Amino acid sequence: MSQRLVELPSIYTKSLRGRVKIDFNRPNTYLTVGLRGSGKSSLLEAVGLHYKKIIDLFSSRDNEGLAWCRSPLATAENILFVTGDSTIIESQWDSKKISELRLRDFKNYRIIITVPAFYVDMEEEYRAYDRFVKLLYSRIVWTKLWYLLIREAANFIYSRIKIVKNQEMAKADFIHTLREGRHVGLAIGVDTIRWTSIDKELRDICDYFFIKRVGSIGLPDELHFIYKYVDPRTLMNLPPSHFVVMTNTGGIGLGLFDYPKWHKEEGEPIIKKLGISIMYGDKINYGNTNRNTLGDPDHSELITKYTEIKSMARVGEQMNRSPGTVHYHIRQHNAAVKRNGVCDRCERVNNPHKNTIIQTTSI
């Protein structure tokens, strides 16, 4: 990975009560609240540049995370796109399918980006987020802080509902993710439109709470004490480069930062501008979670494991499946290859054994 030196964006703070200096040497959680167009994401981008690695997830539907490709860090070797298994990307930047992504891949890049345009549909996108989080939270040993940018808190919660099937469990999972981030070396930036749209438990674990332009909505009753330090009319119309900050130790201050000139503007066709070509293949079958059936990635993994291990019992043990299930999927794979010359399930996830008849022994 290139160690290109970049001048960090300035983030100034002026204390109004207590101490408000931001410590970028800690795995902090940053929460930003404000109206659309108030500069929430741009502030979190400026914060991210103070960390060694940036993972940009849960981008808005306009794919604003791709703006990193024209940031001061934007070299061809510094950025990795992560896509759905059904998507093929052509660009000057490296890309990797989500099923092929490993934690070791993160070390080779400064910025890892995934955006909605890289997926066939929202189901595939949300399942990719689940894998991202599991990979990041397997980082038990670490020496350098990474920065996880979650562009909209609601997207994370929706993605968890897709996996756990319950809104309360999804919120609890989100809170657990933020709380445990510091144990795996993750600083986390989250933005949301309204203070009241996220649970108190989430707000309570934030180290720095940034308030951007709130418009006529104003602050909720529980934050009205901030009006003793900041004029309400000022908060209604804060410029994008300004913010109010409140710390978890009770500090309150005013802030000013270098607004990233490379930030994506509303309505900008950023995919076209960056010369990125996106092609979509057949949608991946992810199986039925409620019925505990194997999807295409699991089927592919089973086939690969068997070619290496040559034991249905051991493959079943590793995948928490019965040897009979392993045998069934191998027969299914072989039948498809004999019939069509390719296993369609393996082909959808680009398994190298997609055209191979798997020779088996007894179960």
C-alpha cells in the first residue's frame, strides 16, 4: 500500500463549556446529526482522514462514498472496491467480490469502499454489510486504528433486520457493534438526520456528538440546554463547514473544519465522472435463513472444501451440516456439470470448480 503523505484537513474547536479537543488517537465513536445538505458526511470524511485506514459502508443511494476516489488519498493502489458477487466492475481501482473478501485484504489498501450501485439489489447489499461487520470484528489483534464510516444509521439497522428478522434485535446489534468497536481497533463515524431517530442507548455511547444545521426543526427538548451556549438562530442556519460539538464528558464547543472540496455534490453523476463501468450478472441465491438452506456462496464453499479435504464428514463438521447434506450438494453440482457443462450455483459466485466433476468416496 502506498504511504503517500497527505495534509490532514484542519478541524478547529472552541470550548464554550469544559474541554472539547478531539483526540484522534482513540477508537472514538462520532455521531453527527443535521438536515440533508448540512455537511454531516463531509465532516465525518474530514474526521476519517485523521485515521490510518477508512472503510466506507452504508453509503446513501447516490453512492457518495465514491468521492474518496478523488480525495487526497486517491491513488490506484490505495483504494479497493468491494462488490456483490453478481457484479463486475471495470475501473482504474482494484475490486473484490464480497464472498472473496478476507481480513488480510484490508491491509493492502488505505480506503475500502462499497456503495449501493455495486449490488444487484438491497438484499445482496445488506448481506454484504453483514459479512463486512463480521470480518472487521474478527480483528482481535491490532496496532493501528481503522475508521468505519456509516453514512446513515437507519441503513445499518435495516441491514440487521434483514439478517436477524427483528427490529429490536437489529437495534441491539447496532448498539453492540458501536460499543465493541474500540475492542477491535475501530473508530466509528455515524450520521443521522434526527437525534430522536436513534435510541438513547446509541447516543449514550458516542464520544463526540456533532450538531450541524437543524433548520426549523430545532433541537429536541432534552438538548435545549445547548441554547444557553449557542444562539438558536445560529444552529438553524449553520454553514456546511461549521458545527457544534458535545463530548461524552459534558464539554460543549463550536467547531470549524476544512470542507472537502472533493465531496460529492447533490445530483452529481459520480459513477460516470470516475469512468466506472458496472455490469450485473444473475442474482445470487442466498438460501432461506428460516429453513436453514444453503445459498450459492455456501454451496460453493462446500464444493471447495470437499476438493481440499476429501471427507464429507469433516466438511459437514466445519460447515455445521450433516454428511448427507454435503453428499446431496456434490451430487447436485455434478449433475449440473454433466447436464450443462457448468454448475450454475458455482458459476454465479465464480467458483474455479464450476466446470469440474467432483470425484467422491463414501460418506
